[in-house]
Amino acid sequence: MAITVNLYYKGANGNAKKFMEEMEKSGTVAAIRAEKGNLRYDYFFPANDPEAKSILFLIFESES
């Protein structure tokens, strides 16, 4: 079973994009992607709101 989490956040004056860039640069995104069960962690930019970002994060839950 996969769980999908969509997180929408905003940052005025390009701060949302700066946040995304810092997450990449700091290695945080790589660490999240390397977590056991992680299927996908990506950023998406809505066409109708250039300041908003959406993170799609999928986790595979194994049966225990």
C-alpha cells in the first residue's frame, strides 16, 4: 500500500523556490529519498501560482 502526501506551501518574493533550493543543497532531499520505503519525493510548480510549490511524497508501507 502506498501513501501519498501533497504539501502546498507559499513563499513571497521567491522564498518558496529558495526553500526548495536549500533543501536540495543541504542534502535533506537526498536523505529523504534514501529513506527506506520512499518511492518518490518531488517538487511541482502550479502553473496558476508561481509562488506556490507542491511536494509529492510517496511512501511504500510494507506489511509487517
